[in-house]
Amino acid sequence: MPKKLGSKEKLRRYFLAHVGKVLDSDTLKKEAGVSEWARRVRELRDEEGMHIVTHNDRSDLKPWQYVLVDKKLRPAFERGISKETRAIVLDRNGYTCLMCGAGAGEIHPFDGRKVRLHIGHIVDKSQGGSDDPSNLRAVCSLCNEGASNITVNRPDSVKLLMQIRRAPGSEQLKVLQWLIAKYPKQSKDITGKLE
């Protein structure tokens, strides 16, 4: 009897079969067959290096749309939180979600499922956060799905520009390339005016 595929593997295969195509959240949720499909997509992108982009990366995508750009793997973040660190954070936070207050094992007031707690970053790893316990908190599945890559205080343009100005020229060019890829139409408008 063939081994049953997990939700992450189902999503991996689906993305690979649809490289370059815009996929919506309803389709991905159905394909994964689990409510935590968005977490599996983040794992494929952040931990395994699949080049999956969203509206955060390209201005032509809507918040519920995803695209696997190509099959080439990119540098990925490893999951580096030990069991001991998880236990410390859960105990420190009273086995309670710090975003909504739901306790582990209780019935969640918003979706009726039993509360499962995860360890979430206060400042996301993709934005420079660490796996240090001071940057970790207990969050339930529901809040964790909605909090991906969100920091408590988002930087404004002044802070961003200050950091970009201090970066080496090679890093500034990477930022420019990212902005051009995210805003292709606006980039053409600007370069057309400069000519």
C-alpha cells in the first residue's frame, strides 16, 4: 500500500506542477487538505528555500495569491528552536497564546477547534529576528497563521532609507532589484521620465 502524502508534500508537488502560475489560497487549502496550509507554504518557502512569492514581493499579486517563480532553491532559514527553548517559552507564557489569550487544549472561541500552541517570533526571522527566547512567544495556530512575517513595529520609510544608506553599494543594488521586481510598472514609468 503506497504511503499517504503529508500536506506539505502535496503542496510541494502542486507548486512544482504549476511553476510560474498564480495560485489562490482556496486552491492551495483544498490541495493541502488541512487548515494550516499557509504554515506549510511558509515552511516550503522559508525553511526549504522554494522561490514562492506573494503580494509582499510583487505588486501585481493579491493577498490570497502565490506563485512559485522557478524550481531553483534559494537560501533557507533552518528551524533552530530546541525542545528545551520551546518548553521554556511555553512555561514562561503560561501555555497561553499571547495574541488572543486562548489556553492550550481549550476550545478556541473563534473556530471551535482545540487550541494548539506554537512558538512564534516577535520579530520574524525573515526580518532579522533571532531564535533567542526573548524574541519568542507562545501563539495558537489561528493567530500564528495570521501573523506571518509581521513585526510588532513595522519600519517606516525614514528608518528603511537610513538603513539602506548605511549598507554597502552591493546591498543597495539588491534592494533596488527587489523593488524593480515588485513594482515593474512603476519602475518603467520612472525610468521613462528620466530618459
